[in-house]
Amino acid sequence: MKRIRVEVAWASPAGQDVVDVELADGATLADAVAAAGGLARAGIAVREAGYAIFGQVAQPSTPLADADRVEITRPLRADPKAIRRTRAKAQAASVPARRTRREPGA
């Protein structure tokens, strides 16, 4: 039976890791994650985990090809756009108002 090799990668607040696994041809993303023990090692609950293959969103049932890179993603804790808006408002409030120049003859 033909075998494929894939790597499973994840990051957690404690660090990041990549594990190489060998699977039977026709294996799915879920098979690779289970073989690597990725969710337990990353400290991510099954219902919160997201998945990608080379950065493209994928489902647990997605079949894998040899040399694929499976990524386990965690949910965002905050909306990045909202954080940037809040930061911009805070910076604008802390900068003194600019004085406008008078036009000549006004």
C-alpha cells in the first residue's frame, strides 16, 4: 500500500511545533491531526479548531497528498479591525489639535 508523508503544524501561547507523520494513501486531514496528536499538544478544543493546508482553509474530511502541510489554527480572541480602530481613536485623542494657518488676506 502506498504511503504519504505530511507535516502537521500548530502554534500555541507556549510555542509552536511541526510533526511529520506517515499515513496511508487516501488519508484525510483529520487522520493527520489525530496521528500527530495535534489538538492535545496545541491545547485546542476540537470544536474551536480550524484547519488549513498550506494556508488555504480546509475541512477535516479533505483528502491529503504527499508533502502537504496541515495547519491547525486557533480562533481569534479579538477582531483585529476593532483593535486597530480603538488604537487609532486613542492616538487621535492624545494628539493635540493642529492649529490651522490663516490664509493671506483673511
